[in-house]
Amino acid sequence: MQAIALTSGMRWRHGMSPNQNCRSFIAAGRIALVAGLVAVGGSALLSAKTHLIEAATRRYDAVAAGVEPGDTVLIAAGVRGPLRIAGLRGDPRNTVVVRPAGALVINGGKDHYAIAFADCTDFHFTGLVDSANPSAGRLRIESGQNSVVVTGFSSGIELSHLEVADSGFAGIMIKQDPTDDPRTWRDAFVMRRVTVRDCVITHTQGEGLYLGNSFYATGHPAGEAGKRWAHTIEGVRVFRNRTYDTGCEGLQVGSATKDCEIVGNTIEKFGQRPFGPWQDNGLQIGEGTGGLVQDNVIRDGPGNGIVLLGLGDNRIIGNLIEQVGGRGINGYSRAGAISGDGYHIEGNVIRTPGGHGIALGAPELKAIVICGNRIIRPGQTPAIALLDGTKADVRDNRIE
């Protein structure tokens, strides 16, 4: 801990008794201590340390390295191979920050990942060398089967300002698939507080961003039982990311059952190399996912702009969807994945979709609202299609 220098208030004052002077010293010392805490970011962790991961290190055990809440972990600058970091333990008020020490390229080659975080809580992995000077250096993460992976019993995850490219499958993947270990099953584990923001993901063979398990209702193929039910995610923020030239979906979120917001992202040139049918869409709101999808830009891909398979409480507001080969918004209900009353689709602009502007097949939902949308030159009529007996409040939409 740094010593606290005497302040102007910590003087022996003539004319005051010894007891009065002592009380004055104590009060001034408290003020100086508070000022010192504010100077280091408002945290009481004056002993926060900085750790360095050398280029030759392939596996980093944060517990063995003595990383504590509020610490910073630097990854040595230069060009390096795959890195696995395990056991980061921050807390919500004092996250562990992981960042490059300077300009850095992490190349995963043919490994399972370029960088992976396993069993980590309350950490922030940022590509910024200096948050006050974004041009001070860059982090590029490339190759690997999945370039950035967060797995295990991780929560309190923040990824920001990452440049990810040339992934063998997903650019960023965040989930723990269930195994025969009961701790990985839905009733035992909930992943919480996941933020991905301000990242650029390009040239992937699979999805750009893959967050959460896709098999909420049907179970994930795993283990001796044939399938297991995967964990859910609560508290998701996906803000201001850009994906470009992805093999499958630009952005896919599954099993995010509570407090999910997907806002301000740009998804371009999606579905360029799909590995199978129905894998070529822009944004997939997968089984078990609720919440808000707002102010996203989705353009230039062969599939649907937004695929909606969510919980039924989804709000799809103010998105721009253009030049998509399929439907602008394509929504269905799936047995076992419905808990809300209805989709609310409002204020979206859908320009020149290959199919319907909006198509919904969700007869179980009783309070669907489709209002104030603008659909321009849809490739298939009607512009708004209600399928399989679906009913909705459809009003104030503009078809051009």
C-alpha cells in the first residue's frame, strides 16, 4: 500500500489542545485515505497487482499465479500461439482485466481455440492496450477452430474491442455444453452477466458470434443418455458488434431466458459458407431466448434476416433488414420453448427481401403485435404472412 502524504489539513495547530490536534489528524487522514481510494478508481483494492503472461506460456492458471479481484493480467506483445486462461476470480465490483501489453496477434492455427477462458468469473477481456488511447496498440485474434472461447462454469463475462478473423468455425463462442457431469446440466448451472461489445468479427467458417446452447427445447446430444439439457444464460448484452463474411449466422443467441438485449449490431455478408440447410441467416434468436432486439443492421445474405424461435416475450424493434435472400423476419414457435404471450414486432424497415417481409407461424402465442413496420418490395406476397393459424394484431404497417 502506498504511503499517504500529509495534507494541508494534517498540521499541528497552535492554540489547540493535544486531544483536539489528534482528532484533527485523524479526520484529515480519513479524507486523504478516501481521496487515495478515489484516485485508483473508487476501489478499496490499493494492493491490486499486474501480472504478465509470457509468449511461451500456453496454459495460465490464474489461481496458481495469485490473481485476485481488481488485478490486471497482461498478455505479452508480439505474435503468439494459442492461450488457455483458467480460474480468473474477480467480483462484480472488482473485475479482473485481461488485455494486451502492446500490439499483439494470437494465432490459434489448427488448435481448438486461439484464446480460451475456462471456469472464470467476473473478468473483462479487452483488445485495448490503453483505454484512454485506443490507437496505442491493437489485438488481433485469428484462426483456431473457434477463435475466442469462454466455457466451463464461467459467469460475469465481458469481451470488448476484439478483432477476430479467419476462424475455423465460430469467431466467438460462449457456452458450456452438457456432459455426463451433472454440474453441467440446466438445473445445476446458470451462466450470468455476459457482455460482448464493440468487437469486429470477419471471415469465419461458421457463426460470427455463437452465444448459448441451441438445443433449449430438444436437448443437446451428449453423453450416455443420448442428450442432456444445457444451462441457461441470464443477463446478456450484445452491443455494437460488427460481423462480416460469416459462413453461417452472423450472430446467434440461444437459451438466454432472462434479461437479454441485442442492440446496435451490424451483420453483413452472412451465410456465405453454410454447412447445412437453414444455417445461412443473419441473426438467430434461438430456442429459449427472450428479450430485446433493437436498432441492428442486417444486410446481404442468402437466408432470412432475423430468425425468431424465442420464448414468446421477444421485442423486435427498429431494425434495418435489407438485401436478404429469404424472409425479412421469420418466426416460429417450438414446443417446450414458449413462455411469453407474444412477439412484439414494431418499427422495423425491411427492404427487398427475397420472401415475405414478415412471416410468423406461432399459433400458441395469443398476443402478437406487428405494427409500424415498413416493408419495401418484398419478393413474396403477402408482405406480412400469418401461417399455421397464427393470429396477430396487425396495424399501421406501410407496404411499398
